[in-house]
Amino acid sequence: MKKIIKISSKNKSKYRHYQVCLREKFKKTTVSTINLCDARKTNQTQNNSARLKRYENRQRKEQIDDILKTHEIEDIIAVSEEVSSAGEGSLTKIESSISYKKEYETLLIKYNQLEVKVWEQLTAEFNSASGHLPRTTKSLKIKYDSIKKDLRKKKAANRQQIFITGGGTSDLTPLTTWEEKLLEIILLSCEGLPATNDCDTGKMILKIE
């Protein structure tokens, strides 16, 4: 049984006013929720576009890094000229035509594995020959890098003494036997590539085809 509530004539006007207030409040809340949803949508689209732009920039950087890793200097110059002339859109076509990426990755993995094995073997031989406290592979690598750095400094100082002005004999620091052996290994990083046209010596290397 539903109860029938009788509203007096005095309270009818109050009830109608209350209904009107509720309707106006509901309209305001719906409008504010719609505006909030629109603002969220626009903010989401802006975030998506910014995220997409960052992803495209990261992909473009990775493509350029792959090209620099897998190509010689002549190929890099050709790629840079093609990109500058045709625009950034041709970079994806250039990247798709490269077939050396997988071979480079497999060779790099094999080289890293071989390097780890060689350093482990060297550490074992060093610890067995020294007879002192055993060294770790990491400490031996750090020591080897510091020795190479000192040798480069000594080589640079000797080069400076050779080309120094003022006359007289050059004060060169002699290298030991093991430093000469190490210099043969890292000679390119110490002296760099030879110049084809050297202004100091006046010699010119001509390519005869």
C-alpha cells in the first residue's frame, strides 16, 4: 500500500521553488562536468601528440645511430647528403635498405663474449704469477686504462718536445720495453691517422689510379 502524502497549498509554492532550484543546480553541474570532460580530452590529445613527437624523435635518433654504427665514413657522408637534399622523410627508406645491422649486432655480441673470456684468463694468469693478493678483473681493467692514459701523456709530451721552438736538443722521455709493446697496440689512438698532405714535412701522398 502506497501512502498518499497530501501537500497543503502553503507548501506547494515552497515545493515548486525547491524543484526549480534543483533543476538549476543539475543544469550547472552537467555543464561543469561537460566542460571538465572537454578539458580532459583536449589535455589528453595534447599529451598524446607530445608523446608521439618524442617517440618520433627517439626513433629518428636511433636510426641515425644505427647508420653511424654500421657504415664507413664514405657511406655516412652519402647518407647525410641524401638526407639534407631529400629531407628527413627519406631517412626511413635509407634505414630499410641497410642489411648490415643484424650482422653487426651478432659480431658485437661475439666480441663482447670473447673479451670477457680473455680478461678472465688474464686475471687468472696474473694472480697465479704475482703471488700477492688476488686482483679482480675490474681492478685490472682500471689499472690497464690508467697505464694507457699515462702512456698517451708521455707520448704527447715527447711530441711537444720534438716540435718545440727555441733550438737545442729535445728533452725526450725514453719508453720502456713494455711501453713500446703497448704503444704498438694503441698507436692509432696516440698518434691518429696519418695526414695525406702534411705541411710540416712537405711530403704529398698521391693516389695513382
